[in-house]
Amino acid sequence: MIAKHIDVPKFCASLGISRPTLERWLRDPDVKMPRPIRIGRKRYWPEHEINAFLEKNRMAA
């Protein structure tokens, strides 16, 4: 099975956040954001990690 990867603009849009907010969350250890995969100069997140992050944070809210 090939994992689908999400780039920064789609990731921000799916969360409804801006790029500066994403950068701040990545630096904040309390947020526990999944780490991106770098391909060249671009960053991508495996879709299953994004879904797990969203589910975990929905449960906590």
C-alpha cells in the first residue's frame, strides 16, 4: 500500500491554520505535532499521521 502524503498548504488548509501557526506548533513540544518528511526542500506529512493527530486532539477537546 502506498501512503499518501500531504504538503504544507493542504495541511494548513485541512486544519484551518496559517503557516506561521503551523511553524509555531512544530516548535512547541506540548502540541505533539507529527514530524514532516522532507523531500528536497518541501515538507510532507503521511496522511495517516495527520488523521491520528486530528483524532487525538478531537478526543482531548
